[in-house]
Amino acid sequence: MENYNELINKQKTFFNTGKTKDIEFRLEALQKLRSAIKKHENDLLKALKDDLNKSEFDAYITEIGVLLEEIRFTLKHLRSWAKPEKVRTPLTHIGSRSFILSDPYGVALIISPWNYPFQLAIAPLIGAIAAGNCAIIKPSELTPRTSELLAQIIAETFPSEYISAVLGGVETSQALLNERVDYIFFTGSVQVGKVIMEAASKNLTPVTLELGGKSPCVVHEDANIKLAAKRIAWGKFINAGQTCVAPDYLYIHKNIKREFLTELQKAIVELYGELPLENDDYTHIVSKKHYDRLCSFLNNGDLFLGGKTRERELVIEPTVLTNITWQDPVMEDEIFGPILPVLEYSSLPEIIEGIHEHPNPLALYLFTEDRKVQEEILHHITFGGGCINDTVYHLASPHLPFGGVGNSGTGSYHGKASFDTFSHKKSILKQTNTFDIPFRYPNMKNGLKRIKLFLK
């Protein structure tokens, strides 16, 4: 197991020079990153095609375009984010001024997953740079072409004492976690997230965990059925369902179930064709292990649509399963693949009770025009974030913090939330020397009596 102590110490030494805290330095670094992404756009499209068979359209909108927009937004707002935040001072502190400084942590370790191997490595890096940190990225070994290209881009763009990418498998992640870094940002499974948090606890290192879970999608009886079906098909089957916020299962009102499933079938055919296995732009499953796990769910409930597979290319058709219950294996953990189980309901309490019996989901999607239904679901169910009358789209807004709650993660990022995540909020009170408040001292006559007048 390699020792990364030298690399981390080199970054800490560079951080201590104070260069990364300079706003102009940060802005220049972000501009360099944007230029590097644009320069290697075609290389990235090819690498993502090699690793996951991502289409040029999917790869650009989910891995490249979204990052360019995130950098643009950060460049526009960074100066204002980094300014000291003035806050009010209470009467008990008369004569003083109060403000909050956003201070970088130091060396940030970013461990990224395979499902969006470029975007989920670079998106947190944007926040780390904006906040003034150094960073080490550990990309996934399951997408080797993209990870190798990512490492190449980082090496070409930044000195290793500032930002570095380290390639390798689980043992590399373990070696990095054994070192003392200043912040850990992890995106991946709940199981690995627990390992990350345990490792971080040894040095009391602050962490952000972007995990997952079973994200429900509720289709109420007043929904726009045709549009809901299309948006759900898009959100579920983009990247072959290998998206942490993909609708994991459907709750459909029993009165519209048959009509909705008919429209869902049409939408899937419209997006992926009559023969998805023959579609050259349909994303493949990342590994044989994940493929086998997904195939084991195909006999759960009744097969309404899809179900065909091709082991040679590790590809599974968009599949819809009906007559599913919470006791079926497909409902135990996050599916993370192109399989959509369908449950039906007749009243909202059924949904709320069913979701409450399981860990908090990362996302929730609700299709309805009824404001009372919207309020009841939003106010009674705890989840990371989501959409009303859409799926996944909230992820693309830099104005909305993205993150989980409980089992689905801790902390958030995107836009200013990324800057805040990689910044320690340093509280400062600047006291006057013009006068002194005497009753704060224990030798002041009637000091306690005066203090009680203020502190009621």
C-alpha cells in the first residue's frame, strides 16, 4: 500500500504559503479548469463512450456542459461569496463589530464514483478551488479511460502541490484515508460512506457524504399522465438508471395505473427505440458484478416491459416490474440500474407510512397539481431534495444545494453551497478600545444585578 504522506505534506506546505487564499489565484485556477475541459471535450466524450457507452448527448449534458455552467456561475459570484459577512452585534457587545470569514480548510480529499466519473470528480473540485483549498482527487477505478484522462487533465493544468489526481483501486482509497487531510468529500454508496466516516472519525476530519437510497416517485391521480411518463422515463433510464437521484420506484395511484403504464411504455420506446439493446447510444452497466446483481431482480413481481439482457456488452433493457411489494428483493436497497418497480396506492397515508419505514431517500418526485397533496408530501416526508412534476432536473440548478439527509448523506454542494462546504466559517468579534464595559468583570459593584437586566 503506497504512502501518500509526501504528497499531502507538499500540498499543506503550499497551502501555508497563502497563495490559494488569494481571490485572483482562485479565479485564475477556475478559468484554467474551464479551458482544460473545453480543450479535452472530444477526448472526454470518447473516454465516456469507452467506459459506459454514453452517447455524446448524454455525456455532454451530464458530464461536461453542467460543469462549464457550474464554473461560469462560480466565477460570476466568487468575489461576493468570499467577502467577510457582516452580522449584527447585540446590545451587550456595544462598541464592537461582528463578521464571519470564509476560511479554506487546507487539503481536501475528493473520492468520486463511476456513474458520472468526470462530473462527480470535478464538481466538488470547483467548490474546493473556489474556497481556497488544495485538493487530491481519487477517481473510480471502474471507469479507467475517464479516470486516466481526468488525471492527465489535472496534471497538465495544475502543479501537484496544488491539485493532484491519484489513480488506483480500493487500496489507494484506504491509503489516502489513512493520512491526515483537512476535509473529505465522498460520493458513492451508503456502505462505503460508513467506511469513509469511520476513517474520518480517527482524526476528527470533517466530511461531506453524497450517498443514495431508494428515491420514490409518486404519481397522483390528477397528474398530467403523458408528460409525467416522459419525464419519469427520462430521469429513470438516463445513464441506464445509474444515477443516485434516479426514481428508484414508482408509487402510482390505482385509478390511473393502467393508463400511466401505457404512456410510460410509449415514452420508453420514444426515447430508446423498440429494441434498446440495439441502440448504440444506450448506456451500459459498469461491471459484471453490477450487471449480475441487477439481473437477479428481473424475476421479481410481474414483467410489464423490457427484461431482455445481453451479457457480452453488459446491457439491460429499460425494465418495468409490476405487482411489487416491499418484501421483494428489488425493494431492499437502491437499484442503481434500468429497472423500475411499480407499487400502487389509494391514499396518501399509505405512501407516507411506506417511505417512513425505510431510510430517508436522497430524492423524492411528486407528480400532481393539487397543492394540498404537494404540501402533505413535502411536510411529512424527510428527503434530500427533489422535484414537483419532474425528475432529476433539480440537480442542474446552481441555486439549489444538493445533498442527502440521514442515510442518504450529510452536507450539500452546487453553487454557493459548494463554496460553503469547503469553507470553515470563522466568527470574529472586533472590540473597541475607546471604552470598556465594567459590569462584565466580577469585581464590579452590583455587576450581577446589571447583567441580569440584559440577560433575561
